[in-house]
Amino acid sequence: MPLGNLTSQFFANIYLNELDSFIKHKLKIKYHIRYVDDFVILHKNKFILKHYKEEISYFLKKYLKIELHKEKSKIYSLDKGIDLLGFRNFYYHKILKKNKRRLLKNKINLILKEYKEKKDYDKFILRIEALFAHLETGNTYNLRKNIIKKIIQ
């Protein structure tokens, strides 16, 4: 199924529900965040995190027949920020990742181009509102202001 397809997100959530149960009930991890196939575990002790990673890796291979991504599953200090859902998340703020800014610029250009061609105002507004809903979860005030300036032009 294509990545980003709603059904693939739905099935990923169902499939990985077993992982959530394992993390919560077997490992008794207190701070666990998962969105579709991305997840984060928070703990003060990096040795405990290494242990959790080994246990989760074993569980995924044995019971779900999948593996952790070798380059993306790493242990980081929270003060350096955590990449999740297109943002770099810090203690008290989150910023849009640089590669997502480029994608956003291209997406805005595409939405504007489609609007100029089809003049479907309702669809245009829905797409812009969806982008802003995601952006508003981070520290993106200036970015959103610049997008509005571009739209007005």
C-alpha cells in the first residue's frame, strides 16, 4: 500500500497495537509515544533505553516479523531534540525540520497552481487549513505569516 494512504495508516495502527501492549504491559515503559510507525520512548537512563531497544527489536522480529530501522532507531539526548512528525521537538518548543520546509514550499506552490487553474475556492481553503492545522502545532508563526503573504500576492 502506498505510504500515506489512510488504509495503510489504519492497518499500521492495528498491526502495531501488539507493540504498544508489549511496551506498556511487559516492559512497563511509562513514557511512550507512537504515531503510526514512528515511536519515541523517554527515559533518563540511556542503559535502560538500550535494554528497551533490544527487547523491542526482539519482540518485533519474533512476533510481528518486522525490524527497527537501523539508521532511525537511535538513542538521543532530549536536549538535542527528537524528530517526530516532521518537527524537531525540544523541551518547550518544536520547529519544522528543514527538509519539511522545502516540501512545504513545493506543496504551497502546487496548491496555488491548482487553484489558479480550477478556481475551486472551497478545496483551496480546505487544503490550506489542513496545512495550517499541522503547522500550528509547532513554533511556526513567522512561517505561516509568510505563507499568507505569498497567497495574498
